Amino acid sequence: MNIPLTAWEQIGVVVLFTVFVIALLKWASTRERNWQSFISDRDEVWQKWMNDQNLRENETLCNVTDALARLADKLDDHDKRVDERLGVAVETIITRASEKMENVRKKKA
């Protein structure tokens, strides 16, 4: 046989259950805020590191670009000198060939 609880006992059970649920929700809310704070702090650290890394990479790429520009200038200067020397060599060869042809003609004549 079940004896029903009195009204005061029922109110006590409901109040205890309500206090337990409220305490559980408050605890979960506190943990959630702590977790969000942790994630936010971690994200800020990563963002700062990423910004610093991007700045370092940009500086390095600028240095590489400058080095490539200097190398291109040196190659252009080298190409000009080679063209000049090649022109002189071709003229020398043509002159010598002409002189040899002239000598051959003189010998035949």
C-alpha cells in the first residue's frame, strides 16, 4: 500500500529537485564560460603567431625578390658583355677570313 506524501513533503521534493537542476545548470554555465575563455585565449595566441609568421614570410619574400632583381641585373650586364665580345669575335673571324681569301686570290693571280 502506497501512502501519498503530504503537500509539504511534495513541496520539499520539488524544491530540492529545482535547486539541484538550477545548481547543475549554473555549474554547466560556468564550465561553458571557462571553456569559451580558454578557446578565445588560445585563438588570440594563434592569431598573433599567424600575424607574426605572415610578417616574417613577407619580409623573407621581399628579400628573395630583391635578390632575384639583383641577379637579373647581373645577368643582363653579363649578356651585354657576351654580346659585345661575340660581336668582336665575329668581326675578327670575318676579317681573318677575308684576309685569307685575299691572300688566296693574290697567290692565284
